[in-house]
Amino acid sequence: MKYDYLIVGAGLFGAICAYELSKEGKKCLVIDQRNHIGGNIYCEKIEGINVHKYGAHIFHTSSKQVWDFVNRFAEFNNYVNSPMARYKDEIYNLPFNMNTFSRMWGIKTPDEAMKIIEEQRKAHYVAEPKNLEEQAINLAGVDVYQKLVKGYTEKQWGRDCKDLPPFIIKRLPLRMTYNNNYFNDRYQGIPIGGYNVIIEKLLEKSDVKLGLSFKDFKNNFSNCSYDKLIFTGAIDEFFDYKFGKLEYRTVSFETEVLDKENFQGCAVVNYTEREVPYTRIIEHKHFEFGTQPKTVISREYPTEWRPGLEPYYPINDEKNTKLLEKYQAEAQKLQNTYFGGRLGQYKYFDMDKTIQSAFELLKTLGVEEF
């Protein structure tokens, strides 16, 4: 077979490229080493519930172009992300807002909240923070840091906050309103029926082969040719790790079916004390206001990444940034080869930014209308 494009990765980035290029009359082959399409936004149906297999994905954007684009393929519900945080036996609203501060200090007004925060900042202020702990206290005070930041962050990164660089937390939004909406974006929701609905429609006019890595494709499909390559796998793997391996943090999931209608009353509860091994519990049915007689929960455990595990969060420190620059320089030498997505660009993307990034590549390829 002869294709115009080989697209490695059937996630959101690759699927959008395949869709738009197919509209232009290009013949696309999409391969993925997983046995399903959708990448990390894939949903698995369990007990009639769309379970976000690779962690919670809530669509949000301020771009009307992006919002209009995704609404071509699915109807979105009016889910608003309003996570909770549990510290020992205390429950707090996220993001940090007046509901949080009222629960924490028994106060009622923004002036009262700001007075407490400013007193704590002043008492512990460090002019040039040397670690994440000093930076976080400078931003939010001691109580918010100790109860809602410290343990969660240490679990996320696998290190004490005193051993983490301050740049990890550049800002901690303190919202002086009684507003539990986690995102500030204009548009937000979950596709009714799950994200698979969108990906299936995006890939309708492309040939798709699953359970097939790029390496296996090269070794076993010599009779299959293509003119251009869009690669959304790991950029260092593409170059056989010639400069070394880029580093990630990863997450493992413990998913359980419970014989009850409602476990925690909302979709997301963060566990912010260090002694609880997981960072949060997702109750998937609440993303789509489910009324099923059972419920499905997933506990998330951040862990050190090693080859063979799913790479989730790029570690964009100085060491990895320099390594990435070497791979990007190699990529620029290649003809008709393009890298995209979280792994291809070694960058954490929200879904809307993934879509915008795909649009940018498509413009490079001569596709202008989305």
C-alpha cells in the first residue's frame, strides 16, 4: 500500500491530523502500539460507566475555534470541574477560594481571609526562595501549604518539598470569591458518551492498525510506503536514545467497581496528606451525572518512571531541557518528518492545547481550514 501520510499515534493529536488531511484527499495510515484508539483520553465502558482509563480528562478551553471544532464530533454536557480536597478528616473546596478559607479558619469575608494569609506570608517570608516549600509559603501562607499543598506535591514528585526547586510552583491562585469552578476557561464539559466518540469520528476515513509500534511497522511492513511521517511517540525513542533518555513522572491506577450508587459525591477528591499513598480518587460516573446502580472509582498513585511504564509528565528541568534541544536539532535535519503531541514535543498539554498544536502543524502542511 502507498500512503501520503503515516501517523504514529491514534491519540487526539494524531487523529486530528488524520481527519483534516483526509478531508484534503490525502491517504493516511494511523498506527498505535496500544490495542485501542484515543491515547490517554480513551474511555473504557465498565458497568455502563465511561471510565477514563488513563486519568481524569475534563475538556476546557477559552478558544471558541477549539470549542466549535470538538462540538462537531460530540455533544458536550455541562459538567463543571469542582474538585474537593481531603486532609485527614477535613474536607476543603478546590481551587483555593472563599469556601476553602471559610472552612479552614471560620471566617466569612475576603478581608478576613487576606489578613490571615498576609500575616502568615509576612511571618515566614523568604526574599529568594531556595525550594518549593519556601516558595509556596511565600505565595499562600503556612496553613494552605501544610494542609493542601505539601503532602500532595511530595507524593506527586516523590520528594520532600524542601528538596524540590521553587520554579515548580510559579503561582498559587487564591480566589477571593465563593467560586468552586476549578477552571477559568469560557467553555467546559465532558463529551456525552465519552471521548471515544470523538476519536472514532476523526479516524473514520483513515486506515488504522492497532497493537503496532513504529519499530514493528518498519520491520514487518516493508511493502507499505508513505511520503510523510507524523510521529507522536517519544522523540528520544525515535532516535534510539542516542543522547540519553528523557525523564518523566508516571501514574498507576487502581480501579474498583463498588456495589453502591455513590461513593464520594463528586468526580474528584484529592488526598493531600503524605501518609495516604494515592493523590486522588476519581469517581467516573459523576463526569456524566450517571445514575447507574453501581459506581467505579480509580485511585491514582504517582511513581517514578522507568522504561516500560507509561510516560505521563515530562520533567522539564534544566537537564532534560538540554537533552530535548539535542533531539529537536536532530529532528530539524529530517525531511518530511514531523513531531507532535505530548511525547513528540516532550511537553505537557491540556486537550485544547493539543488541538491548537495540531492546527499549527496542519498549517505547516498547507491545511488552513478547520
